Amino acid sequence: MKRFLLLLFIPLISQAQTIATYQGQVLDSKKKPIEFATVLVQETGITAYSDVAGKFKFPINVRQFPVITLKVSFVGMNTILAKVNLQNPKHETVFILQELTLTLNDVQVTEKQKGENSNSSITFDRQAIEQVQAFSLTDILNSLPGKATVAPNLQTMQNLTLRTAATGASASNNSMGVAIIVDGVQQSNNANMQNVNIGTLGLSRAQITDSRYNGIYDATFSGLDLRNIPADNIESIEVVRGVASAQYGDITDGAVILNRQAGKTFYQFNARTTYGSTNYALAKGYMLGKRAGAINVNVNFLRSYQDPRNSVKSYDRVSTGVMWTSYLSKGIRNTLSVDYNTKFDDIKLDPEDIQGRRTFSKDRRLSIAERFSATINSKYLKRINFNGGFSTAYSESYAEYEMRRGGLLPIASKDTTGVYEGYFVPGDYRSVQHTVGKPVNINATLSFLGQFNIGKVFHRFNLGTTLSTSSNKGAGVLEDPDNPRWRNQGNKNSRPYDFQLLPALVNLGIYAEDNFRIKVLNRYLSVTPGIRYDEQNGFGNVQPRINTSYQLSEQLQFTLAYGIATKSPTMAYRYPGPVYYDFPLITYRTPDNNIDQSLFLVYTQKVTPDNTDLKPTRSSQLEAGLKFNHSLFDVSVFGYMKKNRGGFNGISTPRSFIVPKYNYVVASGQKPNYTFSGQYELLIGSSLTDTQISNVVNTNDYGAEIFVNTKKIEAIETSVGANASIIYSKYNNLGERYSPADPLKALAGGAAWWGVYNGNQYQNWAITSKFTTTTHIPKLGFVVNVIADVAWFNSQRTLDASNVPVAYLDKNLNRHPITSFDINNPDYGYLGYIGTESSYVKVPIVYGNISMRIAKEIRQRIRFAISAYNVFNLMPRYQNPETQQVYAPNSPVAVSAELSIKI
């Protein structure tokens, strides 16, 4: 019996003996304790927080993890990565965190290639962010491969695309598939409906713009506008361009993960200026004492003019936020943040503009986010996380134009199908386009993190569920039929469209992810497999994902990743609004334009699109890479193949209508009398089309990226870096093209009224590189960055769009396939040979620009910085001999300056 009990308890006693409590302390440079510092064990995912004395502790299996890597961090301090040997009897270490200043020897002032949520992630820490002197998030992300360092552009919308050279609808889908995640909460653009009628005007004209400034100011059909995200209170950024973790859903092309400052900080005031733009920011983090934690407050104001000599075109941004981080009890952390942001793109009335145009786009947004984390020291479950977000906004897009049509303008205004009397209005008026939206987004993520062993293999798991809803409670398109901007566009006119009646979009997801490391051929193989299932507006999608890395040697690592991801259609795509066809039956005006005695009889046909079958767009990506770490330099090389299927775009849909015919008799002193003739007329033609949203965009992206960074050369206090990007993109529109037949030949006995042709295909190449030098002299608190961007090759090719019809439509719009086109066939042989011929546009010059940033720190509290873009004013020009179009890729030299003060 004793032997049996001994055998039973020996494993438990042995396990207890291998579990040790590791203790440590976090101090600042003055040896004062730092409270609420974060200590992460990278091998296990265990997280601990320092107490009021700066001390922390956590249990660890010493036998399984004799050596661990600790990541010790605190806002405004340099992060420490330290190897700790737990076999040393002294299981306690003191970590000294230094304030992040330019006087530190080991400060990182440029981005780093470092896989965290993906093998090929790129990260920016606080010093790298400050060195950019950014007016918005866009300026920081211009450091990515394939992007160019250019002067801040705050006068038009700024989106982010990743790993593509495609343009048009393909680029918009890529941008829409890049998630922006702030403090664990995904920012949604799904409820953005700031457009006018898609079916009537098509996607290219459905947004309210002003042709004078060639800009789009509402990010309705793409990703978020990055101008609206200031960078002053961002602590770190991770850009996922490869295969993302399974915990991230509703994305197809990557993610930008932002972590904002949370904890005690100095008062920090930033002021920066460039041509026509000024930006001011103030932030402070206060300690509240005991477990009440810390509260961070920030305010940011930006004003930018297109031309500082006048105020006709301007962009204003105001961002405010409060973040409260509290430690409710041991191992429990809660963060509540409230943000209120406004933006105002404004184009005022210009007295010299004969069209009297006035345009603006404004947005006021309230966001509330909650992050909760509880550490649980159970055998398997170690932590529970909850992230929740709520945002509501008031968005308004507006444009006025002076219309001078003269005489009387017939107006149709009913929103139902049928015959009725319209009315006349004066032909001279001010037209108005006006859309008011109130997007509401709610999302939540609940995750369970833990660990277990299978044999000798240690596993870390992450199980979770996500829920998001998007709705729009705005008044919608406030179209006034009496003052139309666009009238009778193919017999189509607009009507008011109320967003409040539209159902919400609902996305529900679950995911599971594991992480483990095993030895293969005596080398470590790290594997992070995951799977995700999303139910997106009634469509279910399974998305497997995996990131692996194999340590070929002490210095060389091979990585391989594959993943599938999906993105649901937004409300603007799902609910584009009805299309109204207005057919004049009688239009009679008296010679003296007497409205009371004139008659406008009209037949309206309402066409309501049904987009319930619009599916989420889907991407798959395969990525392979090599990472080489040397004592003098680091090199990373990645190759990828990405396929996006079912992207969103508008396709033109032909219509035919049977319209009644009426007779009328003019009566003196009154409206004409009219009667139904008993006859109907078939209307069909090139103008009777409307735009429908479909899953018709397919894109293949193939590319390679290389990163090279040297360690600092001490003799000259300089490090050198370079990255290069090669991208080949092939994309097409699966939507068929329709071309009307010659109506005389169709009426003469032919069957074809429309020819059906295959969609267009495109191929783009882009080869770019970026070279940087960083000279950092810690004793002087001085940094100089020189950045050279080079575009080696750029080309755009439109492939032969088949000009032979593949089918035809008869007068009832029935489709008839054509297997082999016969020009002598009486049914369709008269259809024209249409299509765009193969075209090839290549910039036959290698061009680039050189930019420079200089920063000087005084007593670690005051920093002056200057940036010069295209500092040598390199202005290459190329004129296409066929089209005579002049290509000038660079902008003139521009300078910005920044003053930063910490108190």
C-alpha cells in the first residue's frame, strides 16, 4: 500500500518541485520603483505587472523552461529583452528601464522587421514614430516597402494598400481588406454610406467630390482614411502584411495594430508645421495611486490649407481622448478609453468660380473601448481577455452647383412605379447633393489563453469568439428632386434614400490557435496553426492559417506561412438603394412657359437591387522567407503569392421597359387633356443601364521583399538600412461588358440587341527600393536620417479585351451564347467588334528622390526636428510620345519642422 501511494504521488511531488516562483523588480534610472510595468515571458505568454515597489513574480516550470526570455516594458521607457537562467539559485533580477531619449546608446529610430503576429511583420516603436515627425499615420506607413517618403498630403483621402501594384477597383478592395486595430479593438468602416446612388451614377461618380481639387474626401468604398488618425499618442505599431493570426477576422490583406500610450508620462507638447499645415498636440499620463492605476489625456488639433495664400480648400482635424488603466486586483487589469474626434474637409465658395461650387465633408465620432484582462493560475487556463468597442458618428457630405439650364425643367418625383403628372420648375437653380449618415459599430472579442503539454511538447493556445454589428441611423441621401445635380442620366433620376430603415450587418466568428515548438533534426521548429470560422451576413467561411519557422542554424531561420481570410461587403455595397427610371410620356410647355398650363406626364419604373447573394471577398496567401542574423548585420527575404477572389465592383446591367403611350389635346387656358392610347412601346437602348454590385474582381499578386540593416558602425556612429520590393499584379473584372447593337439592324430582323463581351484584364509591375542611413550621436542627443527612394521599374498593361462577342441579348434581354462567332449569322453577325486594344504604359526612366530628417534633443526634454522632402528638388519628367501626356512623379522640395517639449 505504501509503495502504491508513493508511486501515485511521486509525479505530483516531482512536478511541484519543478514549479518555481520567479521574482524581479523594475526600477528607473534613478533607482525608483516603476509601478504597473509589464513583464512578459515570451516562451509561455505569462504576463505579470509590477507593484508599488516595482516588484513582480510569477510561477514557472524550471525543468521545462530552464532559460526564459523576459520582455519588460513601460510607457515612455526603453523595452528590455533579457535572457534569464532559472537554474541559477538566485531567481530574482533587477531591471533598470531608461527613459526613451536620443541620449541612449541603443535607441531604435527606424522600423524593424520582426515577426510577432506574423512571420513578416514590421514594427515601429515610440522613438521610430517620433523620428518621422508625422502629421498622421500615413506618414509613418510610408516607410513600408513599396511606399515612398513624401511630404504630408492632408488635402485628399489617404488609404493603405499592402503587397499589390494593382489600381482601380482591385486597389480599393485591397485597402478595404486592411484592418486598423487600436488597443485591441478593430476600427470598422462597414457602416460608411457617404455616397449618392450607385445604380444611377455608377461607382466612379457615386461619391460627392469637387473636380477643382481632384480629391475624394469620404472613404466609402475603401479602407479607413488614415489622415484622421494622429500619431502623437501611439506607443507602438505592428504592420501585418503576411498571414495574420487566426484571432483577426474580417480582413483579407493585412492589419495595422496600434497600441497607444497608457501609464504615467510627462506633459508632452508637440508643434509641427509644413507648407499650409500646422499641428499641435498635448498629452499627459497621471498616476492615480494604489490600484486606481493611471489616466492618460490627449488632445490633437490640425489645420491644413491647400494653398496658404487663401482659405478656399482646407482640412481640419480635432482628436481628444481619455484612457483609464486600472489594476482592480492582483492579475486583473482593466482599460477604459473614450475618444471624440472630428474632421472637416471644406471647399468654400470661390467668388471667381462661375459654377458657384461649394463642397464639404464632415465627421464627428465618439468611440468607447473596454479592455479587460484577468490572469488565472489554473493548470490549463492562464488568462481571459475581453475587448469591446462602440462607436457612433455623424457624417455629412454636401455639394452645391449653380445650374443654368433656362426655361422650364420637367421634374419626376414619385418613388413608386406608375404613371402620374410631374411638374415644372425654373431651369436656373442651385443644385444640391447632400448625404447624412450616422454609422454605429459595435464589436467584441472574448478570448481564453492557456497552456498544456503533450508529452514533452509545450503548447500555448488561444480560443476565442468575435462579434461585430454595423448599422447606419442617418437620414440618408437627402435628394431634392426640384434641384437635381444630375438629371435624366439615361432616363435615371435620384430620390431621397433613408438609411434608418436598413438592417444591420452582423459578423460572428470563432477561432482556435495553438503555438508549439518541437525539435526536427536537432533544430527547433516553431509552429502556430490556427483556424477561424466567420458567419458574415449569412455566409459561412472556414479560414485555416499557419505560420512556421525553422532554425536552420544559430543565425539562419526559414519561415513558411499560409492562410485564408475573408472580408464582408460593407453597407454601401450591400444596400446601394433603388434606381428610378423616368420616361416622359407627354412634355408640353406653353410658348410663354406658363407652369399652370404646361403638362409633364411621366412613367416611373422603380428598380430595387437585390444584393442578398453578395458574398464576402476571399484571399489566400502563401509566404516563404529567410532571416539571417549576423553580429554586423541582419537580412530578411520574403516571397509571397496572394490570390484575392470575389472582390466588389459595379457592373453595368442592361434594362428594357414596356411603357404605355398617351395622346393629348391642347386646351386653351388650361392643361392639355390626355388619354391612354391602348398601346405600349418597348424601350431598349444603350442608355438604359444601371450599376449593380457583384463579386467580380479577381487579383493575383506575386512579389518579393528584402530587408538589410547593419549594426551601428561605432567609428562613424552610423547604421545603414535598405529594403526593396518587387510586385507583379494581374487582375481582372469578371463582370461582362455589354455593348448595344445597331438598332436599325435589330429592327430589320436581327435578334441581337446587345452584344456581350468578356471583361478587361490588367497587369502591373512595380520595382522600388529604399535606402537609409542613420547617424546617431548619443552624447549630443543628435540624429540624422537620409532616405533615398528609387523607382526602378513601373508599368501598366491592359491585356487584349476580346472584341468578339461571347453572347447576345435579345429584346427581352434573354441571353443567347455564341460558341463560335459567325459574321454572316443574321441573328447577331452585325454586332460590332469592340474592346480596348492591348495597351502598355511604361515609365522608361529610373527616378527617385532623397529626403532628410534631423533631430536634436536638449537636456532630454526639448527636441527640435526638421524634415526636408526631395531635398535636392529632383524633378524628372517623361512625355508619352503617343498620348503626349507628361508624367512627373516627384513633388517639389518641401520642408516641415517640429518642436517637442516634455515637462
